[in-house]
Amino acid sequence: MKNFVRIPRDLGHAIRQARLEKNLTQADLDTRSGVWQEMISKVEAGRGGTKLDTILALLAALELELLVRTRSKGSTSDIDSIFG
Amino acid sequence: MKNFVRIPRDLGHAIRQARLEKNLTQADLDTRSGVWQEMISKVEAGRGGTKLDTILALLAALELELLVRTRSKGSTSDIDSIFG
DNA sequence: TACGTTTATGATCCTTAGACCATATGGAGA
DNA sequence: TCTCCATATGGTCTAAGGATCATAAACGTA
């Protein structure tokens, strides 16, 4: 599993995907991440500006890791058209 | 450039590193990301729980990309991920 | 060392994330 | 259809993020 994150929703998708792959309910994830079920629902749907800490807690609980790296030349993004 | 992000400070480091490589001041980044210089200072230092949106704006402006993926079993230490 | 630039702090005000409880909605199965 | 379980919504309250301005501290360098 490897996904790019450009907008919050991307993260939400990755999180939901990983959670389902592990057969966990949002309540389960709540328990092991310390993030409330209601919050998880929001995050997965990409609703609201979640804090980094919350995201990291969820990723850790799902055994997902986050990476930053220089954008590969091929990848497109709106910023290209603005500052390219 | 490729760094793992486990705690907010990891992101801060990556951001500062990328900014300096591009010879940008925090004020420059402010201009092109829309994120205030004061906020950038905080983020780079890993102080405070920044919102995902703020982070994504900075990464986009620095041409960095964020990825989520399942944690590799040979999970490296922080040191490894930074200097590996 | 004094100046100019860059980065860090501090204060205020407004907005919102997050803790928390309750409930509504949605889906799968008996 | 009626239950169960899962997920989404909604409200309250508090702590904190973020916009913004001003300034202090740090760093280079002439």
C-alpha cells in the first residue's frame, strides 16, 4: 500500500483502507489510537482540518508510515502551474 | 530527499531542510504558501499541533510530496530514516 | 561592533479541533 | 420488517490554532 497525499481526503482514504484491511471498526481504532470514533469518521471523510498529531496517532495505530520526499518530476500538482 | 514522519518535528526538519535547499527565507515561503512566517517558525521547530492543511500548503510550496504506506517490517530507526 | 536580514516570541482576537455524550442514519442479516 | 452493529451528525465546552502586528533575539558580514 502506497498513496500520495495532496489533500486531507487522500489521507482519509488511506486510513479507511488500512482500517478495513485490518478488519477494525472505527470504535476499535478509537480504542487503540486514542482518537474518538467521531473524529475518525471525520478524518476518513476528509471533513475538517485535522491536526497533525491526530493523524499521526491514527497512522501509528494502523501501522502506516508517513514519508516526505522531494516531488518526482513526473508528478503533477496545482502548485506547478502556479510557481512552475 | 526522503524522510519518515513519526512526530511533528520530523516534518519540521524536512520542511526546513527543503526550504534551505531552495534558498528561501521563511518570509519567502510565507509568500508562496500563504502560511505566516510565525507559523512556519513554529512548524519547523515542531512546536504546537499544526493542522494538516497548513502542512500540506507548505509541502506543496516546497515541492515536497507526502506519502502514506504500510510500515515496512524492517522498520528503521529515526536516525536511519534521516541519514539512510 | 554596528547594521541589515532572518528567525523566534509575545499578545490579542476569532475560529475551530477535540473531548464527550446522545442520537440519527445505514447496512446486513434473522 | 425489526434488530444489531457500524458510521455519521449534532451540540456543548474548553484548549489551542491561526491571522495579524510588533518586537526581540540571533546570525552574517562589512
